[in-house]
Amino acid sequence: MIPDVSRIEALLFDMDGVVIDSEPIHEEAQRIIFSEHGLAVPEALYPSFKGMTEQKVFEQIVSEYGSAHHDAATLVLAKEETYRRLLVDLQLVPGVLDFLELAQSRFRMALTTSSVRENQRIAFERFDLDGYFEVVVAAEDIEHPKPHPQPYLTTADKLGVPPKACLVLEDSLHGVRSAKRAGCRIAGMTTSFEAAALKHAGADVTVDSFGELAERLGLSAAWLRSDRSPDAHGAST
């Protein structure tokens, strides 16, 4: 069980790596753009991009690996176009639809993503997710991205729920730090980083699946333990 679970009023979901299994697609799109524009970015650096806005990613890359002819804003546009071409392979994180169905009668739910709103809209339309989330905060809605606390403070404020009554579901270290600084509780999802790294960043608990999370929240999760494929719901993939 998560401590004081009875005091949790809202679940705040990250999107990439928590709701949709998009991190490998983002990484491949970045790899393509780096290669096309002659940016020799070490593979070891890729995990650090998770949870960052693309603007921040490319500002960092241009600063460290670029030259005078590289423009971060132009590279961001190229990366987003490449990402959307690769979305034919987009899947939901296993078990997320079952979990959303199970949790919606008990918790208020919102989404806080570092992705631009167009990418969020595409994912929501593909998997029919709009009805689950009262509030959606995307990159365009904030001035200071993760790991700054503003994204989760903004989401909690829009919901009208105190941050201390929110449980954030995050897979990235930047996201965990953002939620921690906002005063939320955090369940670290091990879809992108190992449990030890998530806990070191500030996660209160870590889980390997939505079935495990449901059990920790005291929800009836017998039918979630298999983390059924999203195909079982007829979602487009």
C-alpha cells in the first residue's frame, strides 16, 4: 500500500513512458535528426532527455555539440515532423486503459506532459483518452519545464487539489524531481529508469506495472495483473 492512500484525491499522469510507450519513438526521431544535421551526440546522453521539452533538449545539444549554423527551434520542428512520421508504431503502456477505468471512480485524474499539445492530441485521439482526464497541461502551458515544479503546480491548481493530495505517476528523473519540488507524492514507473534511480530522484514508491500500482492503491486489480495489451480494447495501433 502507498502510505496515507486515503488522503490522495488526484492522480497526475505523465504521458510519454507512462500512458503511451513513446520514449523509444522520441529517441529514434532525435537520433535521426542528430545524424541528418551532423550532431555527434553520445548515445549515453539520450536517457537524460527523458522528461525534458524538445526545446530544452535541442538548446542543450546546439550549445554542446552544434555550430553557428545550427538553430534549436528549426531542429525542434524537424524532430517533431520525424516523430509524427514514426507514430505508426505507437502503443499504449500495457495495462494503462484497465487502470484508468478502475481508478476513475475513486480519483480525479489529470495529465502533465512535456510534449507539445499536438503530440498529446494525436495520442488522445488515437486511443480515445479524452474522457479520462479533467485537466491536461502540455509544454505550451508552462514557462518553466520539468524538473522545475511549475508543471505539476499548474496541474494541481487547475484541478483545485492541493499538491500534497496528488499522486504523480512518472517514469523520468526530471519528472520525479518536478513533482517532488511541487510537494506531490510520486509513484515512479520503471518503464524508462530502474527503481533505484527513481527513488534517488525522490519517488516515494516504485512500480513495474499498472497492476502493481492498482494493488498499492488498494484497488481491486485481479483482472489487471496480466497487464493486458491495449489491443484488447480495440485501440488503434
